[in-house]
Amino acid sequence: MKAIPYRPLLLGLAGALALTACGPRGQAANPIDPKRISEHVRVLASDAFEGRAPGTPGESKTIEYVSGQFKALGLQPAGEHGGWTQDVPLARFQVTGPVKMSFTENGKELPLTQGEQAVVQTLTPVDRVAIRNAPLVFVGYGVKAPERNWDDFKGVDLHGKIAVVLINDPDFENPGSTLFGGPAMTYYGRWTYKYEEAARQGALGMLIVHETRPASYGWATVKNSNINEQFDIVRPDPGEAHPLLQGWIQRDQAVNLFKACGEDFEAAKAAAKRTDFRPMPLDCASFSADYGVDHRTVVTHNILARLPGKTRPNDYVVYSAHWDHLGVGEPDARGDRIFNGAVDNASGVADVLEIARAFKEGPQPDRSVLFLIVTAEEKGLLGSLYYATHPLYPPERTVGVINIDALAATGPARDISVSGGGQVSLEDDLAAAAKRHGRTFSPDPEPGAGHFYRSDHFSFAKVGAPAISITSGEDLAKGGRAAGKAWADDYTETRYHQPADEWSPGMDFTGQAADTQLAYEIGRDLAESDRWPQWKPGSEFRAVRTATDDQRK
């Protein structure tokens, strides 16, 4: 791969799109420029930024570039101590040396190769993980949900044992069942929840069985996301949130494991979809793993800029995107080791920078606007989680959060969508803005993928702030839904969390600019009003917001 040289660039105010209409308060319509977006992506996804991993020289370059752009626009630094950043202390873990792991089935040891048949890691501060012949127990989807009368554990003792679980939740591939929201994944389906529950149940470790459809991504994504360095927020007792060993195994390995113990994997899956499922000890087999762990505390950073409001400066409309990607890792088939993260998520940073420019060049809004570029999303939404739990501006005065993560460089689409859906009135605002532009709003096309819980807006939702993450539509102007789905499928298979997610001069950012324009418009409308978006009835986040209603009167 030919390296793209890094050139520090402070974009001026020339070169906007030709405009023919007027937007809010007389501002020229469609101020978002696809050429500017492309240039930001080109720089941030260049090899010089080394994949923008937290705690690396790529982070320093990213902070310098993004804060430089904010400064050039004339925005105020909104971080700690009058600066552009917020310190985010994280615990960092790296598996070291050779990883030895195996199943023992009916007395025969079957080695597993890290990254191929399985991946293992730890988020506990130990120098070495040494597990020898730990018993294995299949616990279905690994869900304990009293409010849904569901318990996959049924009191089984998992101390000293490895739990084997399925990805997603019991409604997936279970037509007619709505106990877990039907086809839409709940948080119980996310791998993060499953590890958390394993820790609560006292398990020594957990292995998640990877299947592409329930996970919504292939094995390459699992491998590339888990064999590099891992991060977590600094916890007083990491064992309360993580078992000693966290890992995934390929489906074929699970099928063979069950078969060796006289069980049928598909039959076990079917049983796991019922409330009367009981844990299934895999008595013929055990699991062993041995590897070193390099662990230490690092400080990474969120980047913040502010445009103060003129009449309601203590109310904040927030735009967010994550700046980090996977850094440098194992080479792909081309020998490329840099995970550039052009679409994911240099594009989101570029979009927020363009929105910031549009706000600064327009009339001063009544409410303040906060531009928040967070770290460590790829490590479990950690930068946004840290900000949400250590806010620099009160969450109860946060009007709404508009997150942008990996919009598609596919050209214009007739529709627009969000990650997850049916939760918050901001979706209605987005649908109305799309209609003004002759576009439609489409529900999340993959509700079973659990997208609502996979982007940074989820961190804000957990503290009650109304939040959405905007995604590009699939009904492309050229080629319709078939072309849009083909692009999405190809991106997931060949570029998502892989070195091939790179900028190229042939990328078409015109559709992304149109999507970003809608994000700008709904935020501008909120910033020039006294309206407070609401969680919809039935949303799991409504009660948290309602508890602070008196602080918004």
C-alpha cells in the first residue's frame, strides 16, 4: 500500500458548495462540503496517523489536527483547565508471548491457535493467565433478566469453570418470539453484557461462539478487535465486571466440542431459546489457556470544542464522533498492518468538523453547541462512557446528542436511518428534516445487530440524555437498495476493522455530505429553540431522564 503523506492542514473558509436556497435564519442551505469531508478523512486516515490507536503517536497527531481545526474556526476550547482535551485514564492490557490454549476432549488434547480457531484476552490486572483443564458449561445465551422471567444460569455454580455462550439474544432466529424485542437485539445480546454477567455469576472465563449472522460481522472482525491491545476504564475491582478470561471460538470448534460430548450444537441452540433451558455441562471436555499479560494505566483523551449560546448558554446540543481506530496490527493478505479507519471513523470526525464550520459561519445559536470527539470507542465505548460518567457539562442540561459513526461514502441516498430505533423523539426530528429534502426515514435495516448499543450515543443514553446515532440510508440514488446493501455487505466483509478501510480519491462523499446536512439541521433547530427532546414511552432510558425533569424547568 502506498503511504499517503501527512500534511498538517487548516482548511480555510473558501470552497463551499454552490448554494441556491436559504436555511435556518437566512443561512445558506446545504453548507456541508463533501470536498472538505474528503480532505479531513484523507489526512486522518493516512498512514502517518498509524491507525489512531489510543496512547500512541497517532493519538497525539489526531489531537493536534482536530484541535487545530477547531481553533482555526474560532471555537472555544471546552476541555479541562481551559484546554481542548479531557483526560481519560484507562487500564491497558496486551497479551504477550505465545498463547497456548486447547480443548481436551475425551482425553485428547486439541490445540487452538490464537486468532484462528479462537481468541482470548483478559481485562484484569494479572501478569499471567494460567488455566488448566477447566470444566466447560454451556449456558445458552448467558442471560439473566428477571424482568423478563429469564435465567439461563438456573443457579449453576460457575466458579472455576468456563461458560460457553451464544451471541445475540434468545429472540434471534426465533420467529414469533417478542420476549427480547423480536428481531431487534437488546443489550442482553451484546458481548459486553455477556462478559459482565459471567463476572457476576463467578465464572472463571467465558467463550462466546461466533456465528456471522447473529454477530452481524465475520470472524476477521472478531480477530482484529481482540488480538491487539485492549482497554477498560480504571476500576477499583475489575473482577466485578470481567471474568479472568474473555474469548471467542469459531462455530466449527463449538460444533465439534458438542459432538465429542455426545450433544448436537443445533439442538442445544434450539433449547437455549426456551425459558425452561437448563445449563448443559460438557463433561467430556475441558479448556486450558496460558499466556502473559502486559498491563498498565495509560491516559488517553477526548477532544472538546464549544460554540457558546447567546441566550441559553447553559443548555448544550452535543455532536459526537470517535477519533480512534485499531492502530497497527497483524498484516492482511497484502502485508498491510495499518488499520487506517477511513470510514470508521475518520469520516465521523470529518462530519463533525464540517458541522462545526457550518455553525460558526451561521448566526450564533441561542443554546450552546458542544463538539465532542471521543477516544476508545473501539475498546468498548470507553471515551464516551468516561465523559458521560465524568461530564464537564451537566447531562441534565444536555438537550440531545447527535452521534455520527461511519457514514457511507456511496453517493446520495433517498433515505436516512439510525443505529437502533424507536427510542427517542430525535428520530422524528431526523425524519422531518429528511422529508424537507425529499428524502425518507428508514428504520434500522439490521435490528438484530444491536447497533443501538454499539455506538457512543449509548453511553449518553445510559445517563438519560436523549441520543441518536445517524447512519446512511441504503436506498441509493444510483442502484437503489440492492446497490446500498451490496456496498454495506462488502464493507462489512472486506474492510470493517481491517486494513482495507482506507481513503481513496474515488470515494464519493456527496451522499455523506447530505446526511451530515440533516444532522446539522436537527441540531441547529434544537439550538435555536427551548424544546427538550424526549425518550419515547417504553424506552429503557426514559426513567433516568424523567428523574431530572425539575432541572429543565
